[in-house]
Amino acid sequence: MMRSLVLFLLAVAVALHLSCSKDHQNLPTGFAYDPPPTPTNLVATGGEEVSTISWSYPAAARASIGEFRVYQYVEVYDMLQIIGTTSDTVFVDSLLIGNISYCYKVSAVDTTGFEGWRTASACAFVKTRSLASEAHRR
């Protein structure tokens, strides 16, 4: 009984494969894609409740890039959250809570919407806004 079931399932699989192969014989069999280069030299610089993230990107590849995606990265949980996009190689993350380290990763997205590999993380310690800065803002 079991052998008959196995032979039947094998015959069905072969039949489906042959009919599918005939329908799609002229289509490409693989997906060839070269992702955009990964940004390099990622640096995060902390300020008073703000963090500035900057990176390098090859000039020759810039024309094919639609945007850079900036992620906040929580290393303890290996969690990523996209916090914004930019067409520049600098991003400012504001409205942060002071006395905390923030980590970031960045990726390039080409003009067709494909995202490349993310950078390794870069972290910055963000300070609490001082009373002198608060008085100056008023």
C-alpha cells in the first residue's frame, strides 16, 4: 500500500514537472542581479540628543543609486528599524534620548528599488542636552 502511494506521488510530480517545463522552456531559469556596492567608512557621531551618521560611497556607482536607507540597530536583540532615507551620504537622527548609545547600519538602494548589503554597525553615545543649550534655545 505504502509503495503504491509513493509511486503514485512520484508519477504526479514527474507529470507536473514535464508539463510545467514545456510551458516555461523559453523563460530564463535564474535571477541574475548584482546588488549595489555596500557603503563604506560608516561613522556615527553623537551630540546633544542628536546623532550624525556619515559614510562613503564610490562616485562611479552614485548614478545608479536611488537612495540610502539608514537603520537604527539594537545590537543586544539584533534588531533593525529603518529610520529614514536620503540621497546624501550624511543623515542626522534627532529627537534622541540622552545618555544612551545608538547604533546604525546603512544600505544603498538602486534606481530599480533593489537594496544592497547593509554595512557593519557604527555606534555613538548621545549626550543629554545641557541646561546652557536649553537657555540658549529660548
